[in-house]
Amino acid sequence: MYWNRFDIVEAWYLALGHCHTGQRSWGYARLCKMGEYFDPSPLLCLDSLSDNGAAIYWAARRKLLVAQGWVDHD
């Protein structure tokens, strides 16, 4: 992974959208906050991410699931 602001925002937007636990959750609040500065393409999906974006997505998804207790941390 390398630092690219567009990959990071797209990946975290998708990860938060896929892993939040409801409208009262921290993840949903963060997703809404991202909407103030990020207007995603209607075509944004996991397949549209770059290789770097996909790596960031999977790392973000794992981090969110560990924080929610859905998977064990290493």
C-alpha cells in the first residue's frame, strides 16, 4: 500500500458503507461526515478500486470488523 488520498477516501467510504452497524453507529456517523467532502461516483464499487485502493479497503474493513468484535485481532 502507498499513500494516495483518492484511494484512501474511496476505500474507507466503501468499507464504512459495508461495515457500519446501523444509523446510530460510529461508522455511519463517519460515513455521513465523509459525505461533506466526498461525492462518490455512482459507479464506485470494490471492483472499481485500484489495486492500492483495494488493499486499503481490505485493511480498513478488517480494522472495522475487529473494532466491532466480529473478528478476532491477530
